Amino acid sequence: MNTAVLSADGATSDALQKSEGVWHAAWRRFKGDRVGLVSLVVVAAYLLLIALASLGLVAQGWQTEVGVPDAPPTFIGPAHTQEAGVIETPKGSNVDLSDIDPLAPRYQEWAERAAKFQTSETVKATTLPFGGDRLGRDVLSKTIKGTEISVFVGVAAALVAAAIGTLLGAFGGFFGGKVGDLLEWVYNVFESIPNILLIFAFAAVAGRGVQSVVIILAFTGWTGMYRQVRAEFIKHSSREYVRSAEAIGASTMSRMFRHILPNVSHVVLVRMGLLVVGFIKAEVILSYLGLGVRVDQVSWGTMLAEAQAELILGHWWQLVAATVFMAVFVTAFSLMADALRDALDPKLRGLE
């Protein structure tokens, strides 16, 4: 006969609380971190903006010349420029422009001929919300489109590199032996070549484009993830909870990816956060050197390359727009990764 055993507080043994899962406990701890939550909201807002840009709902006409060249931001007001070819002279003066420019008498004739071929007149804005570039394209639209490409490159390359490094590190650390020696040899080959030279070598072979940049960065940036994950798997593979899982019949893959991996996930997240930041910087360098995205695309790297020449003329708005968008995303992503690390760190479990 089954009888319900009452506990001290009157609850039955059937109602005893089930042990809280790893991810559920991590999410509960993460929600208690205000900085982490705010950072998550900022990153989610960037991802939403990227999705809208990918669907063509925003920044679709970033290549359209909607303003005058180097149009200043709206809060500054239109620039005071003098019309080309117009020379102001004092009233009553008799100045023969042919003495200054021999072709001056023919300017009016050329203007009349050009007017015959002009079918429509496009009125361009003298100011834009975030200003315009040297061709009159809206800097805000360029920045949003550049955010789409730069963040996609950084996150996609980091995910691929994290997957490669985690998988190889897990096998190398868990199995050891000949498998570990082979993976260590591959790791040492990649580490023996300076990273920047390896990136340039892959870029010369793969060519320009978003997909090429993702592949280049992923296949040159997995080594750090491999080293840390391998060390964690070596440490955890001999722990009691792994041996207990083996004793009850858990498979090798189950022990590696259901038992050990959740306990080292904080290392993976922190390292991936660093990879995202590093890969965005690498994309900037590659695009600046002409080895990144194609000329018909825009990213934070191409914007910063263009802004270098504009800054000499005092046109700072493209530089500021790209820098602010990049700094906010990088900071928010780093803080979010730190909060996730703290939430998933096994040392913090049971210390609520």
C-alpha cells in the first residue's frame, strides 16, 4: 500500500520540487542583471534593424544621391557655398571676364546647349538628418546598411569559428591520445603563422565579398576557442558527474555535449563575444585595404575609409555616424556576453 509521506511543512513527497535545469537557472540569474538585460535589448534592437534592412524596409535607397555633395546634418543647417562659375563684382564696375578666363564668353552657350538635353530637374536636399557623403548619399541610410553587413560578418564568422573551435576542442580534450595529438598539430600549424598574414593569404585566394570575409575570418580565428575548450574538457572529463553519467550508460556524445558542454558554455560565450568584436575590427581593416566587401556594398569599414578623406575637408559626420553605431553595438554585445558568462558560470550555482 502506497502512503504519502508528509514532509515537515506538510507537503507530500510527490510534490517535491524538481531540480532546476541548467539553462533555466542561468536565465533566471541573467534576468537579475540589469546591465545585461539592457545590453540584450540594445543587441536585439540592432538585430531587428538588420532584419528590416535585409527585407528592404529601411535603408533601401542608400545608394541614391538624395542630397547635395557633402550635405551637412540637419541640426547644423545648409552650408554657405558660392555657385560655381559666378563671380560677384561691385556695382558699377566694368570687369571683362574674358581677361580672367578666355572661355567665359562660351559658358552661356554651353549652358543653353545642356539645357536642351535636360528632361527633368531633380531638387536635392541641402541638409540630411545625419548628413551626406561626397556623392550626396544619406549617411544614416549608409550606416544602417553598413550595420547589416558588418554585424552579419562579425556574428556569422564568430559562430562558425566558435563551432569549429568548440567541436575540435571537445574531441581533443575528451579523447586525447592520437586524436588529441593530431588536433594539436593542426592547431600549432595555424598558430605558427601570424594571424594578419593568414587573413591576407586567404583573402587573396577567396576574393572580395561578404561570404568570403566570413569564411576567411572563421577559418583563421578558431584557434583561441579550441585552446580554451580543450583545456576545459580535459579538466571536466575526469569529474565525478561525468563518471556517474558513464556509469549509468550515457553515450560518449551525451557525456561530451549534454553534460560537459553546458558546464563550459560560459567560456564559449565569453570567447565568442571577443571574436565578434575582433572580427568586426578585422572587417574594417580588410575593407579599408580593399580586401573586404565589394565596391557596390557598404560596411563600417568602407565608411571609415571614405571618412578619412572627408575629415580633411571638415566633413566629420560620416566618421561619427559609423563610429557611434559600431561603438554602441560592440559595447552592448560585450556586456551581454559578460552577463551570460556570469549566469552560466558553474561556480555561481547554488550561491543564489
